[in-house]
Amino acid sequence: MSGPSYDLSPAVPVAPAAADVLVHPDKLLDVARIVEEQANALEDQLLTKLGLLRIDAPSADVISTQSIAAWNSLIADGDRSYAGQVREYVAGLKRLVSQLREAAKDYKVSDEEKAAVFGDRGKHGA
């Protein structure tokens, strides 16, 4: 049985975007590690508790079946559900980790290139 579809998007808070994060270049890998740990912890919680979000109707009457169908649609089923929003948030955190690691790699290469161009001038205060 298929019930009406509900859009939860306006009710779910928006996560901060990567553009909102300022990180000192020397700390990029530390931040990436912390964000990754938190993303993995959230993903573990989602995987272990996702089954508890979906519930069965207590009886076969119209009100029970319709309300449970609406609940499951809003909370547990599909990409637009609460669970889907959390999955997307975790995926966003993992994308942020990749961006931070790539930035750290670019920063290191950039510093090494600068050092090669300027040679040892920094050692003499010139």
C-alpha cells in the first residue's frame, strides 16, 4: 500500500557547507581526521539504529496503516526521509574529508615548490 508522499526538506536543518569552514593549512590533516572520525561514528549509529526508525502498524485499521505509512515515509524510507537526510549529511562529511586531504596535499606541494624556487634565501633572512 502506498500512502501520500511528504517533503521533509524544510523541516530538516541545513548542515554547514565546506565553504563555511576555515582551517589553518598546517592543521588540515588533523581536521580531516577529526571530521572523518565523527562521520564514521554517525554512520555507525545510523547503521545500528536505522531499523528502529521503521515501525509496523499496530493494527490493520485505516488510521493505523495510513499513519504508519506516513511515519515510515517521513522518517525511514527513501532519500527525502530523515534517515536519507542523515545519510546525505554523512556523505557530505566524507566529501569534506577528501577535500581537506587534497588541500593538505596541494599545500605541501605548493610549499615545496616555493622552497625549490627560492632556494635557501629564507635561511639567511633575505
